[in-house]
Amino acid sequence: MPRISAASNAAQRAETQQRILTAFGELLFTHGLPGLTMTDVARHARIGRTAVYNYYADIEELLIAYALEETERFLLDLRGSLDSLENPVDRLALYVRAQVEDLSRRHLPPGPAMGAVLSPASFAKLADHVGELSVLLQGILRDGIAQGYLPEADITQLAQLIHGTLSSSAARGDGAGQDSEAEARLARTVRFVQLGAGARFDDDGRSLRLDS
């Protein structure tokens, strides 16, 4: 019988774990969280139900693992994209666009709504990680104010209002309609958030400093 190295065993476990997370994400997108069971995930991942329990004790633990992985991936990609832009109003637009698209694709319960499906301890664990998104948004808003593109505001409160708007916008999108229609809705959401934050634009749509 061939011997299985520790490295091979670790790689196999990592592959199985990723299959579980991928299957869970696909089921969230097609069916949503209510009624989703570990048996559903095992069947979709094409592995035994017992194998799923070797990695995650229940749906809540699986949801947390999926949300943390997706949030980490999203943050990494978003930071890379934001680094390519200097204008804070443009960076706000990119943040809004990325958030709405990501929320719509993942179909995770957004923001505080996660508290309705998680225990307080699990929600606190997720909130610490997701809080990095709020820190990122607040940094964009702070730069906008410092550079004169946005008016003085309570940054924490403004970030909360923006995230509420993004969650609602993503929840309304059902994936139906033409791509051009979806893009138009997204563009309106981007401009709504920018204007709500106090940004101003010239006739060509370029952002203006408030003292210009």
C-alpha cells in the first residue's frame, strides 16, 4: 500500500474543505440560507455527510467560515483596486460598486441581518472581521474630507448609512433583466451614495473640490 505523506494529506483536506465552502456558497446563491442543511451541502459537494461534519459542526459554523473567507478575499481584491486610484470620490465609487456586486453575488445576510441567524458569540467573531470593511470606507471618507472633496461629517455615522444603502440595493437586485439595466441601476446607486456623502461634479461628471 502506498504511503500518504503529510503534505499530500494536508492538501487533500484543504481541497475537501474548499469543496465544502464552494458548495455552500453556490447553494446560498441559488437557494438562500433558510432551510439549508448540512446534508444539502454534502450532496452538492459530492462527499459524505459525515465528512462535512469533520470540518464544521453545523450550518452556523460553516456560514462563519464561508463569510470570513469571502470577506478576506474581497478585502484583498478591493484594496488592490483602490490603490490604483488617487481621487477619493473615485475611490468611493469603486468601493460602492464592488460592495453591491459582491453582496449580490454571495447572497449572504448583509450587515446586522447576520445577527438574526447567528449566536451572539459567532456574530461577534464575524463582526470583528467585517469591521475592516467599515474601517476601509471610513478611510476613503476621511481622505475625501481632508482633500476638500467632501464636507465635514460624522464619518462613523456616514459609513453606517452608506452600508445600509448598499445592503438594500443588493437585496433589491434579483439578477433579472438586461446587463445594461443592471449597470444603470448600479450607476445610479454609485452616484446616489457620492451625492449623499456631499460630493459635487462638473457638467462632464468629474468630481470637484468644494471650494472650486
